[in-house]
Amino acid sequence: MRHQSPVWEFREVSLSRDTTREGARQQLTEAAEAGRWELDRLQLFPDGRRVVRLRRKVYRMMRTA
């Protein structure tokens, strides 16, 4: 049986500068719990915007019979 490196699915979420830290945490927590997303990258821009990249593993089913 061959082992392959995991395949990831990505999703970007943009948060405006008006979004509070608590609001951002709540949005990301909901995404993580509902869709099994995890934090991959967070970019914070000088104007206060945040761009968050989430990832989750893609599970491929293999035929056994």
C-alpha cells in the first residue's frame, strides 16, 4: 500500500478592519467546528484588514473490493 502526502482544500476569509478580535475568533471557531477547517495562514495588513486562509484535509476513499 502506498502512502501519499495529504491533499488540502483551502478557503480564504477576508475580515474588515471593523471586525473585532472577538468577532473574528467567533467566525473562525464556527468554521472550524462546522467544517473541520484549521488555520493555515493569517495576514494582517497595515490598514487593519485581515485575510485568513483555512485548510482541511481531503479524504479520498479507496475501493477495497
